[in-house]
Amino acid sequence: MRTTEGCPGPAPGSRPDAAVIWRNRALRLLDHVQLPIAVCEFGGRILIVNRAMAAEFGVLPGQLQDRRILEFFTLGDRATLQTLTEAVRLHRRSRYPARVSWTPVDGRERHGEMAVELVADTPEQTPSLLLSLGAAEPPGPAGEAPAGGPRAEVSPVEARILAAAARGDTTAQIAREIGVTTDGVNYHLARLSRRWRVPNRTALVARAYATGVLAAGVWPPRPA
């Protein structure tokens, strides 16, 4: 048996290959998370976004890489940057909330909270930023329910997606009509399903009619 110095290691190239495999697995898992997530350098350059984050802006994840996160989000309080800078100086690795606003693919400004986590392998390293977006959508005309009925809050693009789904359009057909990616359509449908606690598109359409998001008694279906 060889000594520790001479102990045979993995075959050449096996460790890098394994690292690539695990990285790809991690990215695939990230794409299945419906919460919009981004990883940025501390200076703000985007390293990775998942599909849910890219869908907010109607693009593919690769189209946001190397852009600046503050091109897409406006901080509600500039003191947030000072707080993060101080946290880096003191080697803190906590989660920090940040009020943000942004204009998604439907063109209507939204406001919400971004959770910012400082992540690094060691305290000495300059950390990266792990960002997760909690959306707080404003009410819109399409979200007005019939008098006395429950009130549904949807964005204009979500109302158009629901109308297209009510016509029986496929995901690809809806994406072409709305002008977003198929991932964007699936993201909005999944978010509506979670919000309304329904299992499928049929139930989504029924709920949209019941809450007045879609106009009753007209064909083809259209937002109210």
C-alpha cells in the first residue's frame, strides 16, 4: 500500500467532472423553485438567476447574466447598501430585508421585499449576494370582482394568460400571443395556482370567472 503522499487519487479529470455534474444539478433544482432567485457579486453583477426571476422580465436566464441587478430593481431605501457594506466589514452572514420596486414584463410597476443573504465559503472572502424576491402585486382593473364577490388580484398579463387558457390555447400559443417565454407562462400559471389554491388550469379558469377576472357571457374569453 502506498503512503499518504503517494496515495492514488481519482482518475485525471474526475473531480472537475464531478464538480460540473453537481453544479448542473444545483442549477436545475434552482430552476424548479418558483420563487424568483438571483446570485450576484457584492458589486451587483448578476452571476445566476433562475427561471422564475427571468420570467419576471420576460427573458431567458442567460440574458440577465453579467448585467447589474440594480438595472432591474430600485431600492426603496439607499441605506440598505450601507447596511450590507457594514455587514461585510464585520463579517456578518445574516439575512437582510430590502424594499424594492421593479417593472416586470407586463409594464406595471410593482413593489415588494427582497431578502438579501451574504454567502461565502470563508469569513475572509468578499461574499456574494443571494437574492430572493417576494412579490407584492398592486391591485388592477382586471382584479376587480363582481359586487359583493371576492376580490382577486391579478396583473394585466396574468388576466390575458387566463383568457387564453380559457380558450384552450397551449402554453406555446399563449407565449406567442402575450409576448413572453413559455417558462414565463408556466411561472404565472403556477403562481396563480398557489395563490388561489387550485390544482390545474381548468380550476384556474373557473376561479377567474367566479372572481370576475374574466368577463362572463362572452366568447372568445377576455379579461373583465
